[in-house]
Amino acid sequence: MAASNRSVARSALRLTHPNAAGIDIGSASHYVAVPPDRDDEPVREFASFTGDLLRLADWLAACGVDTVATESTGVYRIPLFELLSTRGFTVLLVNARHVKNVSGRKSDVLDCQWLQQLMSYGLLRGAFRPDEQVCVLRALARQRHSLLRTQSRCVQHMQKALVQMNIQLANVIADVAGASGQAILRAIVTGQRDPLMLAALKNTRVRASDEDIARSLHGNWRDEHLFALRKALDAFDFCGQQLQQCDDEIEAQLDKLHITRVEPERGKKRSKARNAPKFDLRTRLFQMCGVDLTRIDGVDVTTALVVVSEAGTDMSKFPSDKHFASWMGLCPGTKITGGKVMSGKTRPTANRAAQALRLAAAALRTSQSALGAYYRRLCARMDKAKAITAAAHKLARLIYNLLSKGQEYTDQGQAYYEERYRQRVLHNLQRKAQRLGMALIPVTPDSATA
């Protein structure tokens, strides 16, 4: 019986990619393994220089290789990935957790051979990668996010210099990077020290009085702290220039990806996101996607840009919305043993689209919409972190349906959701009452008070 089982296992394990190669990528060199019958030296080492990568591609072509499996090794894989893709090879980026080596010694040679064997038997699957034009948009969007983080650090340096001088401006103005804060700080670095003159530069929308702002501007004007403030402002301005250039590149790339020139219908009036690009990003995204993702409550233009740049608009690569949510790492886990669910938590992931949707889900806290009511009900049932993930999962499925079916999203409102929830509760209560041989009798307000 055991022998028959082994024979069935051997027959089930067949070569599905006989022309597969495996590459263990490093910073200085790459180890490449091809099928043993293709070359007298089936494992070779190639340096990471461009000339050596060209020789690597020529050797793979000479060995009849058509499929290449590589691990995700930071940015070291990108030059080789792009080179092999342009040469016509099918390059698969596989999950490192799926290619753990067998127990024993570990070396670069064994790693590339193990990759080649697993790929040959079809035991590896490539990671998702959007179209080439979307990859360009993704690189620009990630660069923009990096610039925003750098600019936020410059704001922290401004605040640190002010605190060291005991200038408590941050306690009376909500944001020193806003119009009022920037006007006051730039006047300080140009030599203005009069608190009343500085307080007069505030915007009319600032709630703090001139007297409170003037009191916060009494401090110790030390030269070294003023120098740090000046340099932080210079760095802030430089990042602003870089952001503008990055936004110009994003706008040009979105123009290349458009599928329609029709402008979206006027939706809900929302406050403009502070870090949003200066151009009409909502219209550009609509022309690229064919639908207006910002109609979904909680999803603003910056969130839509992140999701579209990471996943693209072609949802045919995901069989269903569940696969799309699983790629983002928003679906529940399935750790089951002995028929018992041991854990249902989501797997850890660094997916940028999932992070953006989690922030969008947290913004539903005060939304008077069906999604807002859904999120608040989740918060009543579970802790906040789980509720945010569950709401982000729902947003991901909505985005998938919009992009795959091309239908606009229509919010039914908070009252509609609450009524549907009430009908669900009544239906469940009626079923329980029938099983117990009872019946539910509606109570009118007059009879209840009597």
C-alpha cells in the first residue's frame, strides 16, 4: 500500500517547466543554475556588472532556457529582471517563504539549484507585477511618497529649533507648515523679532488671538538655533520643488495611460487633501480607470493614486475580488490544524495599497454613509485594529468591482445600511423563534408605553 502511494506521488510530480533556470541574486554577483543536461557547468557565477549580465542572458539563451525564477532581493534584482524581460525570457519573482531550502548546508550554489528544481516541477508561482507603463507610474508615486516623508522630517527640524529657542508657536498654531506658520517662520529668519509684528502675519482663519501668538513668540534668539531653523526651511523649500517636478512627471505619465477624455461627474464636495498634487488628479485618474474611485467614501485622490499605481487598472490578473484582497494582505488567515482554527489574523505585509486603504478605512469614523455605519458597527464588535482591516478589506473589494465591471459607486446612505441591518436581525430572530416554537409579535409605541 505504501509503495503504491509513493508511485502515485512520483507520477503526480511531473516536469512542467523543463527549460527553467534559477538565479540566486546578490549585490556583487549572481549564481545561475540551468538543467544539468544543458551544459557541462550547469551552475555559474556572474558579476553584477552590465557586461556580465549580458553574458548571463546569452548563456541562458544558448542553454535553451525560457523561464527564470528569482527571489526578491531588494533592488539588486531590478537590473537583471528588466534585462531578461527585454530579452524575451519569462521572469518570475517568487516568494522567499515558498523557496526555503532543505535542511542542511546553505550556500548560493544550493539556493540557485533549489530554485531551478522547484521551478521545473511547477512548485513556484510568480509575484504580481503590473504592466510596464503602470510600473513607471508606481515608481513615480513611490518617489513622491519618499519626498513627502523627507519634507515631514524638515517640519520636525523646524519644530525642534523653535522649542530649543522656547518659541511655543506650535502650541497656538495647529501646523507650522501651514500658511500662517510659514509666514511667521520666514519673517523670523529674515530678522524680524517683534512678537506683535510677527503675530500680525497670521491668517484670518487662525482661531488664536494676536496676544496669544505674541506671547508664544518670546524666546531666546540664539544664533545656532536660528541657523538650524534657516537650514530646515531651505530643505523644506527644496523638497517642495522636488515634489512639483515629481507631480509634473506623474501628470505626464497619467496622460499616457488615459483610456478616455471624458471628465467625471461632479461628486460629493470634499476638502482637498493637503498633500495632493496641484493638478486635477481626480480627472486624470478617471480618464485612466474609466470610473471615479473617489466616489467611494474614505477614498480620496491620493489613496486612489496609490492603489492604481500599485495594482494598475487591469483586474483580469486577479480571478476574483478575494484574490485581490489576498494580494493586499487584507483577507483573514487560515491557520487550521486538526480541524480547529488556530489563528485567523492577516499575514504581515508591506503592501502600500493596503496601507493606504487602512488609512482610508480609519477616516470612515465620522462618515455619514453606509460605509461609515459599517465601520462603526465593526468597531462595536471588535477592537479598532481589526475593524480597520475589515473595513479596508471591504474597500478593496469595492475598488476591484469598480475597475473590473466599470460601474460607478453609489452610496445608499447610513439610514439604508441601518435598515438593512435591522431587517437582518429581525430575520435571524424569527428563525430562532420558529425553532423554539414561538412567534415574534411587533409592539407599537402605544402598547409599549401601556
